[in-house]
Amino acid sequence: MKKGIVLKLFLLTAGLCLFLIAVIFTLQTVFFKQFYVHQKVEDVNAALQAYEQDYLNHASNTQEMAKLEQDFFQKHNTWITALDTRGSLKYAGDFFMEIKLDRSEESALSDTTITVPLYSFINVEDFSSNQTFLTPWIEEGGMIAMEGLIMNNQPVIQRMGRNSSNLRDESRLENHQMVSKEYEVLGRLSAVQYREQYSTFLVKGTITKVRVPEGAGVSRYTNHLFLDRIKAFQADLLYGDFKDVTNAQQIVDVEENHVNYKIFVDRTQDRDGNPTYLFAMTSLQPVNEAVGIIKDYYVYIIIATLLLALLASFYYSRQIARPLLRINRTTRQMANLDFSEKIPITTKDEIGDLSSNINELSERLHSHILQLEQDIEKEKQLEHTRKEFISGVSHELKTPLSVIQSCLAILKDGVASHKRDHYFAAMEDEVSRMNVLIGDMLELAKYESGTYKMDVGSFYIDTLIERVCTKLTPDFEAKRLLLSTSLIPALVEGNERRIEQVIVNFLTNAISYTPEHESILVTTSEERDTVQICIENKGAHIPDEQLGKIWDRFYRGETSRHRSTGGTGLGLAISQKILEMHGAAYGVNNTSDGVMFYFQLNKKA
């Protein structure tokens, strides 16, 4: 085992564990609170969706709604209630008073009866038997004066007193949230603007009915913090500071007595289509207590983690270092191009995967090296082919140049002047041969360059073959050859000019190697999607070992490269390239008494 690897693994493990402790501590002390708040909001939102459906199903049953509110608080530690369009408690029918207003010409409210929710002005505890002295004048038959604003054509009472003269003294009752909101709005608007938007009223009347909750119903009005937030929401709603977005929930952060709260306002509609607000409020105080406990608990976490780091480092030093050293030895042999040794795979973990990957890498490198050796050998063969090509070109050009040089020497010396026309004809013939040879070489190079774009069209193959045969009739007659055809009308796809060149090359080759008085057969046969063209000549066979070589440049079937056949030796090579660019199947076979060349073309769809 290499020196220092155990220490390195120990330091790495211990450092990693301490880093994880620091990260976890940071996440729980810094982000845990935000996570708690986020999760709390998500849970309350989900509960509100379910509560909304329950509210719609039981909105007409006051007792059932009170039970639903209590159950919601017990399950989610969140207060919830329903508010009407003006932000008042919908189910406050057990804590209110009715007032018969006096007749007056100054107020549009004269001689009417209004209902005032008492939770907006006085605590329910003030009506207990021991505290009736606080509100002795709130009783049936008593006189009362009220001051407020007309908002959206509805009266909003801000202050109440025994008579109009005490509405500004200490004996009055007032809706503190509405009064505070009034002062806030007055701070934003001038007195003139305020009077233009809101009209005030001062009315007097007689209390005709007072109702105070009893028993369990009292508890609904004892949560003064929740009621204060409801009244604050009502003030914002009536003064237009609450952005009432249809079917959109709004969440507000508030702080009371150094405790953070979340308020949820969900706008919905009751079964009559009237706007209703589900108003919920939850405390975030438990998260602060949880964070404090976590900080104390971390002392034990740190001790346990350090012990775990020591055990883990011992395991790493014994279990991980050993296969790593084995992997190092094997890879060093691979660097020396020795791929004989394989790493034993004893585990199914990452070390086992690494060992398996190295073994696979070794096999692939070995395979690629063998392939590279084969490619080098092919390159050598290709170089040999190029040398043969250059040699063939040199040989093909050397002969006509020698003939021309000899003819010129004879003409220059004046020897056999009576054969002057013969030598000029010989030179002209050799020049023609060189022109044909150079043209074929350039055409073959064009096809092999990869830049040639072949235009594809449609044509009748039988018509093309008949035209070529007619063109070559003098060649058939010169060797007294019999041409037989069996053609079917077929429309094929391809480049007509290049396919004509292939047929000419195949027929010319057949004419060259067919003995006199023999026959050449041209046939076409139709298959499912293709048409096969066959050109068969009677005569000598091509040796089997030479069938694959006839497509090579300058190959004529004789090692001596005689030029008596009259060709350049490039016709079949050019035909091969044309057929390959068409994607056509082609080949050559020995028949019972001759040789047959064939190729296939796709039918026109």
C-alpha cells in the first residue's frame, strides 16, 4: 500500500463530514425557518381549498360552520372565518344590537332600523356579570348616538355614545381600526378631497334589541388579536386599500408582540353569487422554538459524526485503497501496451464499475490497435495500387508517344516517303487514342472526387437500349456478331446519359471479347421495384480469380496489356462509379458458354 493514502483518505473523510455538518447547520439555522414558513403556507393553502368546498356545502348552517372553524384550528393551528362583502363576520348573529333611528330631515338614515355588530366596538367579556358597569347604557330601550361614514351607499359606524355630545369624550365606544384608518386617509388626502369621497353622518336612535352570545359561542369572540386583524382588513377593504382580485388569494405578513403571523385572504362566492372572503390567520412562533432546540441538539450530532468519520476513514483505507492500487498496476501495464492482465471485479459498487470500465477500455484499445494495424496494411495496399495506377498510365501513354516519335523520326529522315500518309494516319490514330485515354481518366477522376452531382430523371430503359444497339450496329457487323434482344417496356429512374454510357461500355467490352460469328444477348427483366439489365456475350470465360479485378483501371484480362482490343482499360471502372452513384446493384458472372454483365435500376414510382 502506498505511503500516505490512508492519511489522505482519513483527512478527506473527516473534512467531508465536518463540511456536511457545517452545511446542515447552516441550512437548518438559516434556511429552515424559511422552509418552515413556505411549508406552512403550502399546507394552509391546501387546507383552504378543502375548507372552501365545505363552506359552500354548509354555509346556511351557523352551528355547522362554527364546528368547521373549530376543527380547522385544531387540525392546522390556524384561525379561520368567513366575511361578507363589506368585511364583516358572516355569522355574528349572536352578538349584535338593533337600533331604531329617529326621524330627521338631515340624514337619509332617518326612521330606519340598522343592525350593529358589537364585536367591532366592545369585547364580549365586558358583558359578563362582573363587568356590566362598563356598558350600562347598552340595553334595550336606551338612547344612543352614532357617527360614521357612508361608504358604497352603506353606513359605516365609527363611534357610538349615550348622546351626540359625548361621541368625542372618553365614555364613547369606537371601532379603533376604522378610526385609525380614517386618520391615515386624512393624512394622504386634503379635507376637501376627503369630504368629496366620503360623506359623514350623525344620527340618534333607540336600542330595540341587544343579543350577547352564551356558553360555547363566547369563545368565538375572545380571540381579540384575530378580531383586530379582521377589523383592520375591513377598514382596508372599505377604504379601497385592499386590492380585491377576483379568484385570487392574497397572503399578508403581520407582526404582533414580536410574533410573526401569516394572514390568508381567499375571495370566493356563496351559493347566491355574493362575494365572500375566507379570512385565515396562523402563527409562526413554533419555528423559533424549533430552531433554538436544533442548536442545542447539534452538540450531540457533532460528536456522533466525528465517530462516524473515524470509522469511515478506516473502512476507506482498507477497502478502497487495495483495489485502487490494483487498478494502478493494471493501467501502468496498459501504458506499456500490455493488455494481457484484467482487473478482478469483486464488488458491485463504483470501484467495481471502474474496474469493469478499465477492462472494457483495455479490450477496446487492443481492438483499435489491431484495427489500426489493419488500416496501415490497407494503406500500404492502397499505396501499391496508386503505384500500379501511375505505372499503368505511364505504360498507356508511353506506347502511343513512342509510335508518334518513331513516325516523326522516319518522316524527318525522309525514309519511305511513299508511306508518308500511312505514318500520318498512324500518328493521328495514336493521338486519338491518347485523347480518349485522357478523357476517360478525367471522367473517372471527376466521379471519384465526390463533388460530382448527378441529375436524376426518368426514362424508358428499352428505348435507350435499342438506341445504343443501333449506334453500335457497325461494330457488330464488323465482327459478324449476332445481336439478340429481349426487352420489356419499363420506366426507370436515373441519369439517362450516364446509364447510356454504362450500356455502351458493357456492349463495347462484349464486342471486343466475343469471337467472330458468335452472339451477344441483351435482356431486361422486371422485378418488384427494380428492372434488371443483362448483357451476355458468348465466348471465353473470365477466370474466377480475375472476376473481381475487371473493374480495376487498365485491366483488360491479359497481363501483357495488349492494345489490340482498342480500349483504354477504364471503361468498366467508369461504369462501376456511375452505378455506385445510382446506388444500383451490379456484377459479372460466368455463364455456361460465356460472360454476363448485369445491373439494376429502380422503377419510376
